[in-house]
Amino acid sequence: MSDAEPTAGRPVDWDASSYDSLADPQEEWSREVLARLELRGDESVLDAGCGSGRVTRLLIDRLPEGKVVAVDASPSMVEMVRGVLRPQDEALLANLTELELTEPVDAIFSNATFHWVLDHDRLFQRLYASLRAGGQLEAQCGGEGNVAEFVRAIEAMSGDERFAPYLRGTLQPWKFAGVGETEVRLERAGFASVRLWLERKRFEPRDPRGYLRASGLASHLDRLPENLHEEFVDAITGSMPRPLVLEYVRLNISARRP
């Protein structure tokens, strides 16, 4: 459920345990995506951005005779997902834009990951190359307008003199793409039977600070010195309505390799 692309010149690792304990909405929403996969149970499936493995467990349940290839760019996530894999499954540490599999898979599943990858053209090219002919891609990620109020709060902090030297001039670590641009990129990569739609979800975290630290703020905190972490989280949470309700927009992706 994460694919930490390089920001500020180096890859960002995640706190896998913290993320795992707070990933309830991602697991809940992933079930809808998993249900779209047409599986007999003996296929090989790429879990693209496997995160801590909470959703990988659900995918394994769909593949009693099959194989999961779990990929993430975060070393701590890959280490944690190994704990849920079976002997026939595989865990790989890799950025999805640089993914090279020894054998193509029958299907690709991804949940809450693609928005952490900035180069979607390269992303879909590598996913296409990783998929067998006729193979299915089913994914959901942050889409256009995702957590807009939260994004505005973070952008405002780039002008705060406490944080500006560390945040100003750097790209945001996410790409919330729209339907039209994603359709063009998928078809340019070679995918067919493309279906895309946006879906709104609302979530009120029980532990707002912990949830934001472990998910949306992880890459920003990585840029800041340790002594500013709590101050930054205070500034973000203090600038947002209470109780904190995040307005998610999810981009659903369904496509096939001809």
C-alpha cells in the first residue's frame, strides 16, 4: 500500500508498524478492488505497493494454489510483508518505475500506491511489461481532488519560516491524477479495455496525529530535522477542522494487456 519514491534525492522509508496499525480504511477499500480480480486461485499476481501486508493477506486468500509477488520501495514494508507470505510467494524491494520481473504475472493488483509514484508514464510502461498477454490490472489510488484540504494545509507550511528551508522548492510527494490523463497514459503504455472512475470516501481517524504521521506526512517529516517533527504535525493538525475528517477521492483503474 505504499511505494515511496525518491524525494529530495533519496528514497523515503516508512514506519511499517505504525502504518499497519492505522491502515483500516486502506484495507476496507481494497476489498472492493480485490473483488474485481477474476481469479481461479492458481494464478501469479503482482501486489504493486504491498505495504505492510494487511491487504496482501487478503490477496493470498484468493490464491490458494497461486503465487503473490509482493513489491514495495520501502525496506521496512518489505521486511514486514515477508511475515505474511507463504513459501511459494516472493517479496521484492523495488520502485515500481524500475520494476523488472523474471517472469510476467497473470494479474496486477494495487491499492493506495500509484499516487506515491510521480512518473505515471513510466509506471504504466513497467506494469504493462510485467503482465502476461490477456492479464488484468485492477487498482485504486488517490485521484484528482484527493484530500484537498489536507494538501492545502501542507502547501501553506512551505511558507512558514520554521519549515520553509526544508520544504520550499521541493515537489509534493504525490500525484493525484484525473481520469482523462490516466486513460491516455494507460493506452499509450499498451493497455486496452480501460475503465476509470473517481469515487469519494470520507474517513475520520481515531488518532488524527498518528494517522497523519504514518501516512500523508511521512515523506514531509523525512525532509525535516527530528526536532521539528512534532511542531510540524501540530501546525498541520491545528490548521485543519476538528474533528479531522479527510475527504478522499479514489481513482479506480481497470485495464488489460491485449
